[in-house]
Amino acid sequence: MSTPYVDHPLQPGDRVPNVEFDAISHEGKIALDDFRGRSPVLIGLFRGLHCPFCRRHVAAMAYLNPMLREKGVQSLAVVNTPVERARLYFRYHPIPDLLAASDPVKASHRAFGLQEIGIDAVMALRIDLPGELPEPMNPMAMDEFINEKEGYPITHVDRQMMTADKGQLVGQFLIDREGIVRWSFTEVLEPGVQTFKAPNSQELITVASQVAL
């Protein structure tokens, strides 16, 4: 899949490129051009399913999906997990009516300007989540702790994604029928800012109502 590289996250007013993915929720492919001229789409670009917060973001998209569909907005969750592993996970954790796709090479993240961060910078972070973590932890230790706590089985495929030499930032983008970004929420690699956080759902619903008109 050949996609352009963008050196900063796309912002409202930017035109998005076409990106094609392997579909998780059904056989075949999903492309952003499928939505052009038909409906706005909310796309969430996440790390692999080994990331507990990305699993939660996908679940949050599934929860909001009926409200967005009432307004004529489709939703698409993209994960870095290879498609067969992702299909196995969603077989046991279904996300009814939410489109999902696989992008293990992170081409879509590059096309939307979501940066990769050196592993040294990632490991230097300490994430403090009182009530969820026993103490501040680096992201790798945090993933291991929460995955064990939630009973997520780490496979060889997951381990390969987790031991990459860079960390991937994530984001969500609301795109109108013409392929223009109208709203975005992107991760910031700083404790207490937007690291591992989800967007404000009411803000998203409000903007979606305007985009769908």
C-alpha cells in the first residue's frame, strides 16, 4: 500500500489521502474512498490490540457508533494488529455494526501524520493511574500489568508488535463527505496531557451533527 508521508497530524481543513485496509469486520478491503460522496466517517487509528487503552478506544467507538449512525456518520476503527489475529480477538469480543480494519505496517498512521516515537522516549515516561496501577509505570510495564489484569492473552504476533523499536501515537479524525478533516484528536506523549486518553464524546457528537448536515 503506497501512501504519502505527512510530518504532522492532519488538522481540520486538511484533505485526507485514500488508504486501503484489510477488513476485520468482514472479508475483503475497506478504503477511505468508499465513503467519499456518500457519508462522513470517523476514523480511529490505534496501536495493536495488545495496547489495553486502544482496546478501550475501540470499545468506546463501538458505544458511540449508534449515535453517530443516527446522524449519518460511519465509524471505522483501525488497529496495527495483523488481520487474522484481530479477527480472532473480535470473534470473542464482538463490536456489532462497527467497521474495523487492520494496518500492521502503520501506513494509515503515517498518511495522517501520527508520529512514531523512539523507544527510549517511551520508556522514560511514567504513567500514573491511581486505582488502576499500583505505582507509576513506563508504558511497556503498564501494558503488561493491565493485560494480565484484564486476561488478555499475549500471542507471538502481539509480542512482535510490542517489541518494535518505536512507539506509535494514535488519533481520531472526523472526515466529511468530500474527504476533508473537520475534527481531530491526537495523542500527546506527555504524562497528564492526552497520553492514552480518549476524546470528549459530547464534543465529537456535536461536531458530527454539524458535519452530517
